[in-house]
Amino acid sequence: MAEETVLKILCGCNGAMDYERLLDISYGLTEIFRDNSLDKVIENSELFTVIQHDDRKEVFAQTRVKMCKISGCNEVCNDIHLCKYQLMNGDCNRRGCSFGHQLMSQHNIRVLSVSHMIRLSREELCVILLQCDSSLLPPVCVSYNKGRGPFGSCPEKETCTRLHMCMSFIRGCCDDTDCIRSHDFHEPHPIGVLRRRGVSSHLMSLIPFIYRNIVNLKSHRNPKNTQPALNNRENTQCESPQTHAEENKICLSFLKGYCKRVHILCAYHHQLGGSLLWVDRSYHF
């Protein structure tokens, strides 16, 4: 089906894609044009959300299916019966775990088929579930994004179970060179919180994109409840991330010794003098 094909493309590209790029890809897919058009596929399905960003549109994958939280739940359930560690790591080493460990069980095959996710690989399934099931990933700590100091106004500090990350950075619009918030998911606190939630090392490269998608989808559903800025600036606005692509910035995480994205995704300088290292990134989050 065309819906399953488009969903697999999106989940294989970190859960979202520019509409124009998706349209280019769709020209070579006979099943999409057999069902009329890409517009018809994405507009008439609960699997997709289209968000307008100024002069461009972005298509997001979504689902109502969640990971079932009840051990030994009955077969009438419409959620996935699987241990979250089995989903995210491909293996569960917890003794006495009472959740299911077979992704393609009879129950899960039924749920995945009905929800058009049967063609997704385990990693692609991780993308859409992490993006849509709010219980799987820790929320961003609002208190951390307020106040001063290494933990902002967070009263729990290093013991906080929420994500200590710059919210403006996640949205793709932190242009404050003096920002003291974390911009690196590999810093000790963020990666520790994520690992305790079961996020494996091979999923870490997807996490920045997934959090960005979560914020975009939440803002789209609840525009009146979205806070425009959380970095103590009076008039910080989220512009297109591309407008800052040529600014000369020093990577703060690199200075702290935490940045793990050298030569891969990091768009900031990793040298203080001489010839500066600049690594462009094709995705912005």
C-alpha cells in the first residue's frame, strides 16, 4: 500500500522529511501514483502530519499505537506487547522481565498490520514509537532551561530524570553564543538519563532528530501552549536553522570535552586558533 511505503520512507529518514524531497522520491514509486497522488496519501491518512514552516512544508510520521505498559495484557489490546529494551536494544538482559520479547508475535503482527507498520524494520519502528509514545523518552526539563548555573533552576540537579538540554537548540534556533545550556546529547547528564530509559548507543544518533520532531508535533497540536523561548532572552525567536549555518561558533560541548559529533553532525568550530575546523551538517535540529 502507498501509506506503508511513505511511512517506511519517513521512518528511514529519522521520522520526518521535507515535502519537496518526499515528492521527488515518490515520482519513482508506482504504488503512490496508482493511488492518485502523494498529496492524497498524506492528507487522507492518520499516519502523517504536514507542518508548514514559512516557505516550506515538512511531513512527519505518526501513529496512535503505543507500547503496552501492562504485563500479561490480553489479546484485545491494540498496542504492541513487547519489552521496551527488546525494542530499542534488540535484546533484554533483565532477569525476570515479564514483558514479551518476540516482536513478530501473533498479537504484534495483527497490531502492526492494522496500523500499516508491518513493513517497518525494528529500528524504523523505534523511530515512530519514540516519536509518538510519550512514555518512552524523558521530557525536556523546563526548570533546567530557566535560571543560571549548570543546572538552571532545576531543584533535582544531577538526580533529575528529565532531559537537561537547551530547548531552543532542540527546536533548531539557539543562536546565543553565550548559551550555557547543553547542546550535546552525549554530555554526562543527558546520555545518562537516556540510557536509563533504555536508549541504546546505536539509537543515539537518531535522538536529536526525534526530539526535534516531538517538539514540532507538540507545537503543531497545541500552538497556544508552546513557550517561544526558554533561555532567559527577552526576545528570542525561532528562525529557520539554515540562517545560522555560516556563523562562526565555538562548540561549547567540545570545550567541555563532551562533544561526540566531530566529523559527523556538529556544525561548530572545534579549534580555538589557527585554521578552524568546520563541519557542515545536512540535517538541522
